Amino acid sequence: MKNGCNEILEAKIVERNERAKKLYRYVTDVARRVGELTSASQSIVELFSIKIEVQRQKLRDYCEKLLFLDPLNYGKKTLELLWRKVYYDTITAAKKLRESVSDSDSFLYSHIECGIGHFNSLIERIQSEFTISFKEHVYVAIHDEEEVQEFKTATDDELQFGRSALHSCFIYLGDLSRYQVEIFQAVDPSIAARYYLLAAHIELSLGMPYNQLGNLYLDKNYNLDSVCYYIQCLNCATPFEGAMGNLTKIFEKNIQFDETCNVTETLTQTEHVQNTIVNFLSLIEIWYLGKSDTNIPRRCNALAHEFKLCMGFSKPSLPDINKNYNDYIQAIDEENTNPSYLNSNIIQKIVQICLFTHAKMIETDESKAFACKAFTLALLSQLLQKLLKQLNYIGLINPASKYIKHSAIQENESDTVNKKIEQDLVPEIDDNKVNGDTETQENDITKQTETEGDHKHNTHNGDTKNNIKRTLTKRRRRRRVASSESSDMSDAETGSSDIDSNNSGSDDENLSDSSFQSEDEKQSEESDNEKDDEDLSDKKVESNALPKTDSKTNENEGDACNKNSTVNNYNPNKSMHELNVSELQNFLQGDNILASIKLLQDWVLLEKDLILSCGDSGESLFQCVVDLLNIFTFYFNIKGNEEDGNKCHILVFAKSMAQKLKLEYKKIPLPEDINLRGTNICKFDKDAAEWQILDKYKLTVYEENIIRILNFIDFGNQIAKIVPRIRFNRSLKVFYLKKSSLPKLNTKLSHKRSREWHNSKKQHAESSESGLLRQLGRLWLASQVRELERSGQSATPALLVVDTAALNKHLRRVKQLVRARNFVLLIPTIVLQELDNLKREQSTARDAIRWLELQLRSGSRFLRAQRPGQTKPLPLLKYPRKAPPHIYNFIQILEFCNHFIADEKHGNGDSDNSLQGKSTPLLILLVGGEPGSDEEQYKEFSVTGAAQSAGITVEQIGDFYTKWRQTVHKNGKKR
């Protein structure tokens, strides 16, 4: 029975194959006739005549029939033939004929519309025939799950073809919609973009959809969008072949504009935004294409300043749509084509380009990637400042500001003598005092302070040193009491026992933007802490008795929200901050840059060393993180303050959504994650389980922004754990940035050093962001050195060169060294030639060649082949005239090694040499056999001696591998 069934099945397969062959021959014949008629047409009317349309319809029908008759053998060819002959060639010919006569545009428009309908119906049939169902975030399924189960079960090969066919159909739909935009300007480009993105989500490894998106958005935002999509195309596993050429053309066009533009002081907002984007693309061209430029720091600083100015540009006002609709539409179109401010779309494209460029530089040349990394961090700092200004404009005020500002008012009302001492104590030092006795200098200083304080304080005769300390302590205590008066907490909440241990004995004045005490001043107050606590408790009772100012009751619901959004009830002289309900609603509906910040914060958490290396230069960045963390925690976090500002219905609704999403918000992909799925800058892996969670959550725009806010709160808390200066006050429930302590008083300072100190502080205050950009490199290098010193690990060589025997006989050990990612293995060209000669005789040589080809093709950062020019003759060496080939080959390897060793000797080598230690060589040559074993056969020349004379360290790979594994085991690292 089985044999009979098999024979029947085989007969059906043979019959189907014969029918498919005949049908394919007929299809190709019809396609040939359609191509001839299309090329022979002299006008658009002739191009769409009945005779040609009949042939096109035949080709459509038979191509679709062949597609489903034998999809595995003829499906791909048939689909390409259908697109090429029926649509692409026809539209191309029509565009050429249209240049002379454009009276028959209706024919072309109808043809494109028919093509869109045809491919949509084809998608439905492919989905049903091959049982392919899509989730809603990719494509809306047209069948229910019960209906899908009734269809026949497709094989794995048919499923793979079905996905490939759907990918091609979405590309064709995007192209047809793009033709409508380019030819008729009657369709929104977002329709074509949606088709391209659907294609990209079906086949994540193919970059063609992003290349088409780059073609779609040519000249959009001054070519910024095109550059972004071309770079994303090149980032895919299988990039489109023409993407690099398209990107190069955009860069050339950008250079031409940069050379012709004239920068003047009277630029409009639109011109300034355009120049900023042009300069940004010029910098990206240098980084992405690996061009050499010595002015990178200057370019980065100038561009950071331009971005700072653009961040302050406001959205232009539009004409009234009810009074003049045409002017309104024209203003919208003009703003979309030539933007006059940095909108959220432009900022997101800039962020993506920076992240893609940084990822590319890490793979190609990691040593040059730090400038891009520092520039991206500076961009994050500016975006956080822009977000903070927007929140303040809405009326969402930092809850810590009520303590800070009231403390500042009290400080202004206190004695001016203390302020005079702080300002003038260090710089007013004479040359005579510098070389004199220390006690004499201290007595002179105390006399000066006594003289300045006589008009307010009676200073008694006695020990002048103690008088100064008592005066400083007294004034510091007054400021602390004043700060406590601004508190509206209960006695139980503000007791001294509730202060966070991280504050190290300091009180509320340690909040951000307030005056901090130095360590010496804190020690001088320890004896009076008990008295301070008593004063604080008395003052807190008085502060609770202060009358609170309430806003007037209005009938408008927005006024009710404004009434309950008062932040500074503690200072009766300070005006209340009103909550702008309409702006808050727009913010939660998408009028923000939270998506761009979310991408950057995901990246920053992977660069913790960069955060630690900021030091004092990251003051503005850390302060913004602290302020935003306080605002979002206070108004949106489920554990935030329930008393202030939360009677507004929008904030109540926002907290309810935060409560709903609190358990899974970290796992939910957002639209910015979905658009980057499959790239190396996406937070989630392309096959991660988190993508399935989108079936459960159908997120609204409100919920997406609440998730971004919750993600920022988590980000801020992680940054607070990384940066020691960010503290949390448990009694006040606010974060603050502890300012750096003032330098200790040194009375032996000269006038020159004093002036230098003041000038450095002035320069730092004027350009904190440019200082961040300039100092990041030096600080990061210093932190790496300190880390090595703390860890106590022995330094390892940066470069390893392997010979033929090492690859041929010890390939497993070589693979382990590459997998460890602690070294860069260099392969000389002569080694590749020797392996190629050995592959006919030894299978191990073939295995080594295959592995090397795979590593070099994938662009591994830890294995590199010899490049042209990387060779240098050995110094003071007489080369042998007649020697065996293996001697000459080994000399070539030594010359390759000498190229790096010579640079190290002359100080022109890698800047990381300082991290390697003095006793560890930069480069080690690993050989597969015992060094010098071949010298017995040829005693006229010693390769070992030549290596020693050139300073090249030669080790047997087995010995080096053993020592390396022992080091790894001692340090507790995993291989």
C-alpha cells in the first residue's frame, strides 16, 4: 500500500514539475513581448494602450499562478519578473516620456494605484497559502487563529519562501508609494515609509528597506534623515550594495554646501539649524569613513556650542488655521522641509547617527572612538538640560528647590563678614608673608578678619586662631538653622536620626545648588552638634506654624490643577509655580524628546567607565540627572509625594498607569526599540522574548511616555549608585549633588599660583561643557591606570604575532587567545602564503585558513591581517645571501614585528603603552615550535639572535598559553 501511495505522490510531483516548466517558458515569452512593446512606446498614451495592457494582465495572472504552483523552484524568479516587467520598467519609461508631455498623468497614476492593490491582494494570498501570521506591531493579520489552523501546513522551506516573498512585496509597495510622492506629490511619505519598515521587520538581516528609506527622504532635514537610514542599512548583517555609494554622494553634496555657505552674525534660525546639521554631517563623515583630521577636538567643541544654541530655539508660531487655511498648510510644509528648530525627529536622527557611528568605530578603530563617545555624552547633557527647561516651563518644579532657594535667601540676610572671609582669605597674601613664619602669617590674617568684623561683632583679646574658628563655626550654624526653617516636615520626619548616613553628618544645606561645607569645617562643628539639634527642633516647630498660601478657587479644571501644584509654600515672599495643564497634556502626548534620551541612557549604562571618568567636568550632566530624577519621582513615580500637585487629573491618571506598568516596564520595547531591532545599538536582542510582550500590551502614546519616564527614574537611580557625589536625603526624599570641597588653605601660596587658581575656576565656570569634552580623554586614561594599580594585575602584551606553525599545530590555543579579547592577534602576510602552500598536504592548514577567513570577513577587532606598509627592516643586521626559504620567511615576520617595536622605541606607538607597564613588551611573537630549533640545519644565520638584537620577544605558544591561563585563574576571570 505504501509503495502504491509513494508512486502516486511521485507521479503528481513529476506532473507538477512539468506544468511549472511549461508555464515558466510561457511567462518568460510574455515578459519578453511586454519588454519590447514598452521600449518601443513613443508616448504615454501608447505606453498604456490596450494592446500592451492585455499583455501585462496576462503576465500578472500567469506569474501569480506559477508563484503558487512551484514556489520553491520558480517563486523568487517569478516575483522579480512580475515587478520588473509590469511595474518598474513601465513607470521608468513613463517618467522619461512625461518629461516632454505631462498631459496624460492619469494613466500613470492609475497604473501605480493598480499595482498597490495587486500587491496587497498578493500579500493576503501568500499569508493564507503559507500560514504566515504577523503580530500587530509588524503587520495586522487578516485571518483569525482558528481560520489559519484550517489551512494546510506549510513546510519550513515554504515558510522561509513566504517570508521572503512578503519582504519583497512590502518593498514593492513602498517603491510604488514613493513614486506617488516623487511624481505627483499627492501622498504622504509616511505611507511608503510604513511599507519599508514592515519589510525591515520581516527580514531583520537585510538592509535594503533602509536604503529605500534613505532614497525616500532625500533632502529631508538637510539630508539628515537620508544619512541616518543609509548608515542603518550599512549596519545590517546583509547591507544593500549601493548604500555606501549613496552615503558617499550625500557627504559630497554636504561638503559642497559647506564650502559655499557664509557664516555671518545675522543668521536666521533656519539658517543656523542648517549650518549646524551640515557641520554635524561633516564630522560624521570623518568618523564613519575613517578619514584623518587633526582638528577633531576643535570641531567637537564648536559643534557642541552650535547645538547648545539650537536647543534654545523655540517652535515658530503658525497662522490661525480657521482664518487662513492655505497659509497654515504652507507654513507646515515649509517647516517640514526646512526646519527652524530642532524637533524631536531631528534630535532622534542625530542620536541614532552618533550611536551607529560609535559602534562602527569600535569595530574598525577603537582608538579613535573615544572622541565620538565623548561627543555623544556631551549631546546627552544638552538634551537633559533642554528637557529640564521644558518641565520647568510646564510647571513641574524640582521639589528640592523649595529648600535650596529659601536657604539662599537666608544666606543673603546673614552676616557679610563670613562671605568676605571666604572670598578674600586665600588671594590676599603678600610676598613678605609667603616666606615668613607661619604663626606670623596666621596672626596677620586674623587681624584682617577682626578689623572687617568690628562693625558687627565685638572681638575680645585672646587667641586669634580660636576666634576665627568660633566665628566660622557660628556662621555655619546660622546657615544650617536658616535652612531648616524652610522645611515643612513634621518633627518625626526631620529629626536628626532620619538623616541619611550618606550625608556624613551634613544637613539639608547639602542639597544641590547650595553651599557645601569642607571637611575641616565639618570637624570644627562636631563639638556643637547637640546644640544645633536643639536649635533645629525649635525652629522646625516655628516653621510648621507658618501660614500656607493657597491659590484662588476657579471653576476651570485647569485652575484647580494650578491651585494644587504650588511647590514653594515655604517661602511667603516667593511666587507660586502654576501647572500648565495643556502643556503637560501635550508633553505626555509626544511633544518631548524622551525617546532620544531613552536611547542615550541605554547606551550610557554600558559605558560606566566613561561616567566615572567625567569627574568635576560632568557637573552639569550630573546636576541635570539629579534635578530630573527628583521631578519625575515627585510627580510620576508611584511612591512619589501624594500631597503636592497630584490632584490634577492628568497626574493622577499618569500615576495610575505607572502603577499598572511598574512590574514589566523594563521589558516592554518602545517604538524607538522596534525601529532599531536587529542592530547592535538596540537594547533587546532581535530574538529576545521581550518582543512577545507586545501581544499583551497595546500601548497608547500616554503609556509609552510613562514607560520612558519610569525608565529614566531607574536610569537616574543607577547613575546615583555609580557616581559617589549623588546622594539621597531620606527625610526630605530628594536627591542632591554634593559639590566638590574647597581646596585647603595654604598660606605659602605665591601670587602667581593664586592667580592661576582663580583663572582656572573662572574658565571652568564659563565653559563647563567644552571642558567636559577636552578632559574626558585624560581623565579616562588616568582612571584606567588607577584601576590597574588597584587590581594589582600583571600587565599583558597588547599585540601577539603568530607564525605558521602556531596556526597549523596550535589552532585551538590561538582561538582561545582571540576569544579572551585581551589581545590583538596579528597575522603576517607570509604566514597566509605558507598556510596556502600547506593546505594541499595538511588538513589542519585548511582548518586554519577557513577560520581566518571567517574572522577577517566578520571584521573581528581582535584579529588583524598585515596591511601594506607594515614592515620595517631590522637595524644593524646583515641579511644572508643564500638561505633556506623558511629563514627568509621568518625574517619577513620579524620585519613585520619591527614595524610596531620601532614605533614603541621612538615613542610614536599606541597611547595605551603607559598602561602596559615597563616590564611587559608591547608585542610578543608566538611560534609553534621551539625557538631556534631550525637553526641547527642552517648555522650561518640565527633567527633567534636577529629577534633579540631587534628587541622582539619570541615565545613558544604553549608556554605563553600556560602562563596566561595561570594568570587568569589567579585573577578569578572567566575565559
